[in-house]
Amino acid sequence: MVDSFHFYCIYHLINMKSSLTLLCLVVWVNVDASSAQTVCTGPLPNVPNAGVTEESIKEEYKEGAILLFSCNFGFVSAGRTSYLCEKQKWVVLRQGKCKPKPCELPEETANGHYTIHHGDDFVFGAVLKYTCNDGYQMVSKTDIRTCMVAGWSNHLPICEVVSCVPEATDGRVVVSGLPDDGGLIQYGHELRFSCPNPEHQLEGNPQVFCAAGGMWNSRFPTCEDVTCEALERINHVNVIGVPQNNNTMKYGHRLQFECSNPRHVLKGESEVVCSTNGQWSHSFPMCDEPKDFCGPPPHLINGDTVNRAREHYLNGESVNYVCQKYYILDSTLSHKTCRDGIWIGPMTCLKPCTVDEELMNAQNIQFKYPPDTNKLYATHGDHITFKCSGNSRLSPGSVGLRQECINGVMNLPHCQ
């Protein structure tokens, strides 16, 4: 309590003398001291990751009031935090901290790993992202886990081995490398494709492997009919054998040529055959006026003339040819003859087939009758018999163990 005084003045009118008298009184009173106390105004202190406790919330904070703080959801206290109202300001009594609630060390998933996607430690709010190793794929609905108050959210993601399902193929294609027991085709497994029939050619990649996501790196190839296209009309040359309604011809189709002018001579081969890879066996010929001599004899691929060639040859002269080692002459004749200024006599050197240890290891096969060296050259028309290595067996869909060399091409069997 404090003492204070107040002045009270009373006006009194005296009728008799018509005068005005002013009476003033001094009154002493006691006033309550609480009405004079100070209060803390303005915003409350800002404590990171914390808020004022419910019991500390008031409409007015007077001198000496204490403000208590508690940590927000997901945070734990590292010391109590409180403030004191003193001289209209908030003064720190205790300065604690609110730290994010930690989670246990996260589990590793088999065949995968995790990285911190959000945050920098294993505490409340941190997000982990799980990734599968190469050859494995995520089968869980979600690949993330978040540190919550109760621990890590979601179940541990699961990574399973990647597997691919073979595409359907027709009977023309031979597929090597399929599992013998029909089991899963795992990531990285390779399949090989071939067309054993020389009338067909492979369209697409000859090798396809199981890639990420259980998808093949390429579509399976197909075996399509070998076709050769007819060239544009050749001046002064009649072509015999071109289909009327189709400009493409299948493997083995033959075209014959003759000069439309009987006085001209045919320069080139009089017959060509549609062969492997859709190529004609020889260039198309031309017709021209006859000459009484020929120039140097034409070059024979994989072969050469027996004697050194001259610059000029008279009509009727011949030149003998020989193929390189392991190549076989595909002709009843071994020479070309100069006739009316051109060299005549179809001639081809058929290619050999080469089989070595590296190729056979890839197919898991061996020679049934081993040669003296690890590399075998088989001439055109020769046969080679193989056997499966170790306890392996011939793969389903593979070609047989006895194969023929056809102009440099030999389909190797595959064992597994």
C-alpha cells in the first residue's frame, strides 16, 4: 500500500452578503501498489523447434512471470528453456535446445543400398531412398523410408533378381542359350540367334541379352526370305527370268542375259544367281561391239592367275586361275578365255570355314575328332563333327553336332 492525497474544492454561496466562498479540502487515501506494476508486452520469445507450454499461456504477463517452453513434435529436449518477465522485457533463465529425435541405424536391404535423400543424419524428418544393385529390381511399392517419432516408416524395400521372359519365335529361327530346365533367364544372360536355312537371312541383332527392368536390350530377330532385287533395265541386254509382277527374287533364283543385237558380244557373266545376304553372284553384264583382243584378265576374289598377266590377249587365248589356300574353285573350268574382246568363263573361289577354340568355348563344344592344332580350316563342302564339353547336353533348338561348311558359313551347335 502507498499513501497519496487528493484535493476537493466546494463552492458555497452566502446569500446574505452575496459573496462566493471556495472551500478546498485535502483528503489522504491509500492506493493498491499492484495497479502500478509493469507487464511484458509484445511478441513472446522465439525458441527454435519449441513452443510455450499450455500452462504458461496467459493474457497478460506481469513483472516476475515465468514463461516455460516445450519441444515441438519430433524433437527432444536437451535442457529446459524458460524466460522471466523483468522490467517489461523477457530475460533468459535457462537456455536449453530442442534436437530432432534420432532413429536407429537403418537396415540394409539385400542386393541393394540406400542413400540419404533428405537431411544429413538419421533424425526426425530424414528421408532414405533405396536403390537395387545391377541385375536386381525393386518389387516393393515404395523405395523410400522416413524417420518418424516411432521410427522408420514403411517396410524395408525388397530387391529381387531381374529376369526376362523369352519372346515367341517361329520355326525358322534357332535360339541358343535358353536354360535347359526352363528356369529363369537372369540379368545379363545372352541369347544367340541364327538361320540354319541358307534361303533365309537374319533380320535384327544376332545376340540379345536380358537388360535392366526385365527387358531385352533388343527385339528378337527373325529369319526372312533371302531376296535379290532386279537392277534397272540394261541397254542392249535381254534379261531372262525376271518375274512379271515382282521385282524381287528369292534365294537361288537365276537370271540369264543375252545381247539384243546379235552382232554384239556379252561382257560379263551370262548367268547370275541370287545368293546369301540378298546379293547376286556376279555383276550384271553389258553388251558391246566385238573386239579382236582383250585387256588384262579380270581379278578373281580370293584367287589369282597362275602366270603373270599381260596387257593384251588375242581372241581365243586363255588364262588359268588358282584359288588361295583352303579356297575351292566353284567351276568346271579353271581358266577364262578371251572372246570378241571380253573374258568369259564364270569362276568363284568358295570360302573355307574357320573354327577355333574361342568360338567353341563360347558354344560349350569340342571337336569330336581333334585336329593337330586348336584352329581348324574346313573347305567348302567339308563336314565337322562336334561334341558337348564335359557333362553338358545339346541345347533345345540348337543345330546338330555334325555341320557342313557352305561357302564360309558353318552354324555351330550349342551345348549347356
